[in-house]
Amino acid sequence: MNNNKTISDTEQEIIEEFSLFDSWDDKYEYIIDLGKRLPHLEDKFKVEENTVKGCQSTVWLATDYRDGKILFKADSNSTITKGLISMLIRVLSGHTPNEIADAKLDFIREIGMTTHLAQTRSNGLLAMVKQMKNYALAYKIKEQTS
């Protein structure tokens, strides 16, 4: 996570990385590889309250809030899903609640995720995005009331 990069910068990097692959098989392999490289989530975070609702796979999403920025960490019992959440973490983690809430996340469409993922995975990806944005809104409200 590079704090000097904007969300758009990181999205552009991912778009460029995916443009290197000719086939969707290669892109899936890359997503799986990203999932394998996702840092391990400690078991203490693998609890019901950190489970993302709406995913076919089990996804745990935990947050930390430091210096006005949200840090995400996650895990899943599915390697592809781990790859998808790892991309979202790469894009959103380390940014302010406002930046996360306002993020368009166009990279998801640009790299073809909306058309190439199975409907259930696509729904799961949207559920992960929604959960991350909900955390951002919750931290934003907490900031305003403290």
C-alpha cells in the first residue's frame, strides 16, 4: 500500500496489469495468484460479524482505523474470491473514509469483471464492495460525532 497513490492511480495499475493477458484463462490465473499472495488473516478475525453477506464463498473482511485511514484485511475459502478481495484491498486500503465512499471502482468494469464473472461471483464482488463502502460510511459518521 502506497499512501501517495490515489485510488485512481491504483485502479489504472490494475487495468494495465490485466491488459498484459490475452485470454480470460490467463486473467483468472492471475486473480488466483493474487489470492494466494493475500496475507493470512488471523483466526480471531474469522468471526460471523466479519463475514460479508451476499457472497457464495465465505469472505471475512476486517478493518482497522489509523490516522484517519481505513486499513482492510480479508480472507476467503475460495482462491478466486481471495484474488478479487485482494484487488479491492489494494485499491481501497489506506485511504480515508471519504475517498473510499466516493470511489467509482471503474477498474472492475474496465478489466472485464462484470462480464466475465459468473453471476454468483459478480454478486459476491458487489457485496464485498458494498461492505467496504459501508465500513467507510460508518467511520465517516464516527469521525463526525467524535
